Amino acid sequence: DLVKKYGYASKWGESYSLVDRKEAWVMDVISKGPDELGAVWVAARVLDGYIAAHANHARITTFPRSDPDNYLYAEDVISFARKLKLYYGDDEHFSFSDVYDAKPAAKLRYAEARVWDIFTAFSTDKAFASRHLEFAMGRDRQHPMPFAIKPKHKVTLDDVRDRMASHYEGTPFQYAHEAASGLFEHPYRVRPYQWYNDRTGELYVNERNIGVEKTGISFIAQIRPHMPPPLRALIWFGVDDGSCAPRYPVYASSLEVSEAYKGFSTAQGHVRPILQFDLTKAFWVQNMVSNFAYSRWRDAYPVVKARLDEVHNYFTEQVAAMDKHALEVYQSNGHDAATREVTAFSVNMGDQLHEQWLEFYGHLFARFRDFVTTESDPTNMACGCKTTEVGMTDAWKERIIQETGHHYWVVDDAPNWIGMDPALIPTHPKKPTGVDEDETGVPIGEDLGEEKIQEGSPDESYQKRYLALLIVAASIIVAGLAVAGRTAVGHH
């Protein structure tokens, strides 16, 4: 009724999950356009024991028009398509997705690859992945995926978290470690998602991960049918990339949220202050962690993932304790008293997370800055740490050579041995040891101390002679400074 009266302002349409404690539905809806108020839509119930997934694409295709327990639709969903000359077939073969949300191959892949990834992870059908891979890649529209599947086990909260963090690991969609991954092999690509080869005119795509860097908000709605109304629904809420940002628990009945998560948007008539950096807001702190992880993905992301698991496990324990306490309050003091308890809990969890995540950013920065990995080492009196230079992988070195040829090549020449007894010149001169120090006092450069030098060898003799020369040179310099000092005083 609201859509009929006020219209539906969405150029591309939307796909909604509508869930209560008894059933779950998916609703695909699209505006009728600027010339007519209203929208066309269709909704399908997810059968008990099944799961559905949808991602920026209408997933309901054909549907029966005489099964209101499982399918609902706008009265003119088919006739409006005929009116716009979008469909000429019979009612039985009408497909909402194909008519109202037909996509070219690149955009089909952008959306359906994510559904494929989720279904592949949970399907009982071992051939599901291979059967529908070409469809998910936008290459074969003859084998579309079903609207819903029966999972191989009951899907848990952790299962959903893992899928929402997916970068297609272990699948044909996973980014190879090509040039665009960078030295630290991050699973992200800059926009645009599709691009043309200027030489051939061929179209290429960058995959759209489920865990994606451009995320504004990310949440998991958890419904517990056995709980009373004020305790029934939890929102696990985060404000950045689902693979890097933690989600904290907010009871859906909460009357307040943490200050770190408060804000206004265009819905309240405000322009979003996206260029006003603010450390008091979770959005900025969570983006700081995520973006730092992107820059050192291979090294930093395992640390981020481990910390996420710790945080989420802690919140799960806290929710269990609050559920027990709030239920007792609900049973003894009623709805309003229980609501006050879960509100205070939700605010506290958000406050805690914000403080902890800012501290975690500091930990990441200290550990992975300046292209080194720094770890604790109490035996090091200089800094209490040990550092490991990351360096380049052999594959990356080879890539540089292939791309630049001899641009960085130099002759591997020996040091200047002029004037030295030939018998004392090492057969294979060593690379010089680095003598610079970083701010921790730890020497930077190759450590040659592990190579043992036999007593009496040419190398040992050379080192002794070299040291003697250094001592003599230092003595001459000191003597020269002393003479200069006396001369200066005499002139004064």
C-alpha cells in the first residue's frame, strides 16, 4: 500500500530477506519507473530446512500463482511486463529475474558468484560447484542455480560469519597472486569491476568478493524463537569489510546504542561527514584496521583473523550470560525491565569493542610498520624485540626481472682489492654487511655472522689486516683532530 501511494525510488530494484520466528521469505522488488507510482514484486518462502542467498540480483525466476503459502506477487507483475514490451510469453513461463533483472554476463558474475560461493560451501550435492560454475561465471545461462538449497548441516552463526568474510578462497574465483595482488597478495581489486583491453576490445572483470572493502555496514540478524520478545533477536553489527571488521551484539529491543556507532545520514536529512576523520567513531577505527591489513595482507591478515575470532568468541560468551540474566529479569520484573538490561549491555559491548579495536590498530601498526615484522624478544636489551625483514618472494623477484629486463641489473663485482697480497684475496668475496641501524638499535642488512671462518684461512687473515688498517686510519684522524684543536686555540 505504501509503495502504491508513494512510489518506490529504486532504479535497480532490491532483494530483501524477511524473517520472523516462524518463517523466512525473500522478496524481489523493482520500481515501475518515473512515469508511474508503485512497484512490481514477487516473494518466495524459504522452505523449512533450506537456506537461500541473494546478492544484488533478483533470484526468483518462475513461480506458481496458486500457492499463496509459499509465493506472493504483485497483481500486475506479468501484465506490467507486457505493457512495457518486456515479455511476450505465457504466464506459466514468466521469470521475474530474467524479465525485470536481466543482466549481461559481467554483472551476472558480479552477483551470482557470491551466491555460488555460499551454496557451494553448504550444499549436500558434491557436484553442485562444477555443475553451476559456468553460470556463476556468466558464461552459461542454461544451468542457473536453484532459489534455495538444503544444507549439509545446520548453519551456525560462525558459518555465516565465515561466508560473509569470503574472498572465494579455494575456488576458481579466488584471485591468483598476479601483479594486481601486490607483494603482499591481498584479495582485493581497485575499481572498476569491469574493464576493457584497449588493444583487443575484450571485456574483463574484477571479482566482487563477499568480504569487500567498500562496505558501509555489515550485520547478521540472529533470531532465537525460544526467547521472549525483548530477547528474541540479536543484531551482530559492524561498520566495515566483513572479513576485517568485528561485529558486536545489539539486542533488537535496545533503546540506545554505543556512542561510537551513533550517527546521522540522509535518512535523517543530514549530509554524511565522510571527510571528517573522527577517532571516536567505530567507522573510522574499523577502517583504519582494515586498510592497514590491506597493505600487509599476507602478514597482517592472519593476525586480524585470529583477533576477530577472539572478539566474537568473547561476545558469544557474554551474550549467553546476558540471556540468562535478562530472562530472569523478564520473568520477575517484566518486559520493560528486561529491555533496560539488554540496552545497557548492548551499549557496553559497543563501547568495549571500540576501545579494544583502537588498541588493536596500535598493535598492528607497531608490529608491521616499515616493511618489517617486529615481535617481542626480552633478551634484546636494545628494544626488547626482534625484527624480520619481509623482503620479496622469489616469484616477485622473477616478475621484476621479466617486466624490467636489465634495468636493475649490476655487475656482481668484487670489492676493491688493489694493493692486497693476491694470496689473501677471498675466492668468493662476501657481500658487505649492512651497518645502518633502525630506530630500535637493531642492525639492518644481511647477517653474515652465521658463516664460520676457519682459523688461518685467507678470509681470516684479510679480516685481521683490514681491522689493522682501520685502527691505523682512526689513529691518523684522531691525531689530525688534536693538531687542529691546538692550532685553533693558539689563534684565539
